[in-house]
Amino acid sequence: MTRKKKTRSLADKVTIKTGRRKDYKKWRHDNPDQVTSSRRFVAKKQQQRKLQAVRKLARQQSGQDIAIHPDKNTDNPPGDRS
């Protein structure tokens, strides 16, 4: 007796008329309100975004400050084009 292979694929879990992947893709396209991400996936992505924001903030604070628009009275006056 053969066992059914375990899978994480949603396409295999949904039973529609034919059960074919192409038909499942069409069903998903036609019914976007019924297709949602799993709670586990959503929680994982939220955690990743939080961690990414913390890292970005740390990078911004540890970096050096640069003058994006330095004072106009410095080396190059506005009329000088050399």
C-alpha cells in the first residue's frame, strides 16, 4: 500500500472539479477573497519586517552625518562654473 507524499503545497490540499494545478490557479485568480495566507506565514513575515526595521534604524544611527545641502557660502559660489 502506497502512502500519499506529504506536501506544503496549497494546490494539493484544495479539491476542485479536476484537482489539477492549472485549474487551481484559475480558481485562485477568480476567487481572491477566499485565498488567504496562513497565520504562521503572516506572523513570520511580520517578525521579519520588525527585525528589518530595527536593523535599518541601527544602521542609520551608526552611520556618519553628511551635509546634503551645504551652505552656499562655501567653496563654490553659485555664479562660479569652473
